[in-house]
Amino acid sequence: MSFRKLRLGLAPVVVLTGGLVLVSNASASVINTLVTGSSGNVTVSLNSVIFNSDSAAVGGGNSDVASGTTLAFAGCAGGLNPPNAGCLTQQEGITVNNADLTLTAPSAANANTFLTFAAHPNLVFSIAWPPGPGSPNTNCASANANGLSCSVFAGSPIILTYANGDTFVGLGVSGKASDTGVAGLAGGSSYTGGFSEFFTNQILVGGVLVNPTPQNIQLFFCPTGVCQPSDFSSGRTISSSQSGNFTATSIPEPSAVFLGSLGIVMLLVGARFRKSHGTRA
């Protein structure tokens, strides 16, 4: 086979390769880490986590972008602006779940706009329901040393972890992230992360101010130590500052498409070669 014929035979491969590379490069992905903080706070009850308005959120919201953010997306190579043009700006407002998370599954619209950004309307995070999971341990009296955890009731997505006589509170979430709006979530990046609070203020249990250990928090919400139906409608709440950390990862699917397509084209080129020249011993 002459060089000229070989070049003509491989031309489709070159064209396809270039086209797929361009498709891959043009398809932006949300990757790396978003860190959030708040000068506002959250109000926690047995039924919900309410994200209160954040006065520091530029553009409005109930949380904001914090230092340490390395998120990259369309128009942003990663990090914060300045110095990285097009990126998130520290204290840019974030609206979390239209202000609240409850034990009731959100509507599809709310689930698909779990995190939205004041100055980047095409950047959006969804939430997979339910959040969590929480701890299988509901005996919070046993969470009495650093690192030991519990949840106030079975099925609660919130984990209470003992920390030097106070309590670290965690709420895990996951979902999809898109830089092309809600329409891009189906093919968006996957993320995992969550919110955390650190309860340090004393709480009133049995008429006495006590440190906010996991056991005391459980007794604050459920005085018998086991949550009753009436406890869920008691209206008891605890407020605290909050922060969040969410890491998105992207799987480069175009490479698999490219390899499969390249294999098909090579088979076609081989068939064309055998047809033109026959099989040689």
C-alpha cells in the first residue's frame, strides 16, 4: 500500500480524533473543592436545619464562599477571584436549599438548586435525598469521649461527636454539580461533602445550664432520652454558626467514547485495505 493511499485511509481517523478532542475540551466540568462559611447561623431542631440570612453574603444568601476554595468550572481555572478572573469571589453569596433542610424530601426543583451562587447563575449543586447517613448509635450517653458519636434518633442524618465537653455536629450531603445550569446536572460532576457546626454554648436541660455534650443535646430535644412524637412538635431549637466543604470530581467519559470510536474506524480502514489489496500470505 502506497504512502498516499495509507494517508487517505487514515484521514477519517485523524478527523475523528480531532473532533472528539475538541468535544472533550469544550465540555466543561466542575471539579475541586468549594468551602463555605457564614457570619449568619443555622437553627437546628429535630425536624429541620434552618439556614438563617447571612449579612456578609455579597449579593444575598444564607451562606458565602470562604477562603480555601479551589473550585474550577467554565470560565474559572480554579481558586478565587481575584486573582483568577471568572472564579468565585470570597464572600460571594450562596443560597442553601432555599434556606432550610427538613425531614421531608424536597421538591425536584428545590433538590436541583441545593446550592446556588449570587454572581454565577450557571453554577449549581443538587442534593441526593436523603442526606446523611447519621450514626447507628442513638444512645448519646455512650458518646462521652473525644471522637465518639451518636444521632439523637434513629434515621436522623445529623451526627453528634463529643469534643472536649462540647459537640461537633455534622450533616453529610452529596449530589451533582453543573456549570451549565440545572439542565447540565444529569451529566454533571459528582460531589460529596457536608456542613459542620461546633456547639459550645451551654444549654438548658432539666432547668440547669449544662455543657452541650451529645448526651445533653439529646436530653435537650428529648427529655426522656428517647424521642417521642411530642418532642418533634416541641419547638425546641439550638442555633450555631456553620461552615461547609464540598468536593466535586469529574470522570472523563469522552476518553472512553474516543477509544471505542477509534476502534471502529480502524476496523473500517482495515476492511478497506483488505478489500483493495487482498490478503497476503
